[in-house]
Amino acid sequence: MSRFSVVPSGDTSPEGPARIDLERLLRRSAAGDEDAFAELYDAVSSRLYGLVRRVLRDPAQSEEVAQEVFLDIWRQSARFDPARGSALSWMLTIAHRRAVDRVRSAEASRQRDDTYGTSNQDVDHDSTSEAVVERLDAERVHRALATLTEAQRQALELAYLSGYTHTEVATMLDLPLGTAKTRIRDGLIRLRDTLGVTS
């Protein structure tokens, strides 16, 4: 079977395959006659490939599916029943089914990929809820800051909101370094208690 490869060739005229006794070639193929199968292939390859190509449109896939069609014909040739139709229509039916199966398989695969992609997307954080949480946290901090003495709030704001060192805070507030540190420490303790933060 490896000696056969699907190439769009052969007699493409409508009466081409009809001039050859396809039923006889199928019977001989069923008996394992590779020469008969080669003759059958030459007689119908263009017709079968053309049908598959019309369904699939893609040339590479069409050649692959047409190859599968000929394997099916080789394996199933003993099942051909002339009482149910012509040899050509039997082979065209096999080709059509194979092509449609490939289309359905590709569509099912695409749907699986889409479903997987949809169900496994990274969930964006809800920006609205984040904004609400941030606003509530900011309000809690502002309320807690309001419970501090003016001296504590000033020292904390300079140290933690403006990023100054303790020495810079002491210089800016014209305080001894120890006093500045005490105000910052006392302010932090009071903030922690007000916000309910456990250390």
C-alpha cells in the first residue's frame, strides 16, 4: 500500500472511470491484487481527490484524507455490493464521509480549545471592588489619623507619607531626635490600636 500516494492525476473526464470496469477492479482488490488496485487508483484518484478538496479546501489536508480514503477502499473492497449502487458512487461516498469527518473533527477540536481557553483564562481582578476596598481602607486610616495629637500626626506624616528619616523629621520640626522618635512611636501605637492591628 505504501507505493500509492495521492496525487491529483488520472482521467478526470466524467466518462473516464465509467470506461473501466471498476466493479471488477474492486473484486480483484478485495482478493489482494495490488495491480488491480493500482489500476483502480489511476482510474478514480482525481475524482475522489476533487471531492475531498471541495469539502476541505486545504490541499495538504485533502491529500492526507484522500490517502485515508484509498486505504479504506483497499480494506473495505470486499464489502462493496453492486446491488446497492455503482462502484464509483460507493467510493465517492467513502471519500465524502472521510472529508466530512475531518471537518467535524477539526470543528470539535476548535470548540474544545475555545472552551478550554474560556474556562482557563486568568480572571482579572475586579477593579471596582479593589477601588472600594482601597477607599474604605483610606477612610479608616484618615479616621485613625484624626485620633492622633497634632504633633504625632505631623511626625508620622513626615516619616511615613513623605518618606523622611527620623533625623530629618526632628530637624524639620525643630525637635531633639529622641522626641521626634517618641512622637512617631506613640503615633504608630495609637494608629495600631485604633485600626485594630495586632502585632
